[in-house]
Amino acid sequence: MAAFGQTKLQIINQVLPRMREATVATSSSTVYAALVSSVLNTVRTQIEQAWAWKDMRDTYTVTVTPGTTSYSLTSSGQFAKILDMWNTTTGGEVEQGTFHSFNEKFFGTSTISTGNVSEYNVAGLDANYDLQIDTWPNVTSTNTLKVNLYLPQQDPTADATVILVPNQVLIEGMVAYLIAERGDDNGVALQMQQQLYQDMLAGAIAAEAGQDASEVDWYPV
């Protein structure tokens, strides 16, 4: 299986010969190459949604200060997902609350509790379309939070952009979409290609999950 790390153009030029098309110098060189570029984004997004790939994770540091309970995760983007959060000031994990519980905490009383951060809630997006969180309770001294995030890629505009999902899985998924786009009415070739793509995606997920059993552990509430 091809590893992570090929560029947008390299992937397009692997897909084009599979569709009996010539390779190109840029992703906009031909109408068909532009179509393949669009399909790349569709399939990449599908793969990103199937698993929180390790190559698209990062840790943000949030400094929580007295009197402020809302914080933006700058440059995280609108599709970021919080995996977990830790308060390194106290050494404990910060639990995720709910909209209802946070509404009750902030609006159901005239006095907001104080103490070290023990809960957070995703509060939507800020004006820059970055993820925003609320923290509870209101701190009386600075707390430092470490936020582990899954950060799907933005649609790549540059041909030199490295694509972070498993590249061979992406290629097989793109070929399946392009076979269907050419009008195959769910014939044997399309079914085989779709099955290949699904099997390779499942295998890639299993390979990553196998590196850390906690990724698939179930914890009863």
C-alpha cells in the first residue's frame, strides 16, 4: 500500500492512467483532470470522516484566565474534532459537558462557580470559523489546557499539497467514483472496484487502530 505523503498532483497522475487518460502537468491542464481533482476532494473527505487518522492530529494549548470562560482554537477550522482535553495545571482530564448542562450552569444561577477547569463544551464556531469552546468553572488563577484535536485537511488548492489520508486507499476510491461517473450501471467492474476500496479502507483503519488498543476501547458510562 502506498504510504502517506504523495502530493495532490502525484495522486491525480496515478489515477488518470487507470482511467485510460494521459498524465498532466497541472490539475487544471484538462477538463478531465479538473474532474479528477474534484473527485479527490470528495473521496478524501469520505476517508477523513471514516477514522481520526494520526497524521491529522495536533495538540493545542489553551491558557484559561480568570473572568473568561469562552476560547477559540485558532486555525483549527470548522471541521475540527476534539479527541480529549487535559488540565495540566491539575493533572486531570477535562470532561465534556452538554449544551443543556452548560446552559444550566451559566444561565440557571446568578453566581457562576469558581475553581479549576473540569468541564468543557463545544460552543460552535467563532467569526473566523474556528472551533470555540466554553470551560467550567470560572478559574481564580491561570489553568493550562492541552486539547488533542483531529484536524481534517482543507480542500487543497495547490498541486504540491501533500495529501494526508492513506494515499492508495484514496486512489482506489477515486477510481471507483470515476468508473461510476462514466456511466457504469453498477456492473461487475464497478462492484469489484467499490469492494476493493472498502476493503482497503477497512484494512487501513484496522492497521492504525491496532497500534493503540485504547483507540477502540469502550468505556461504560
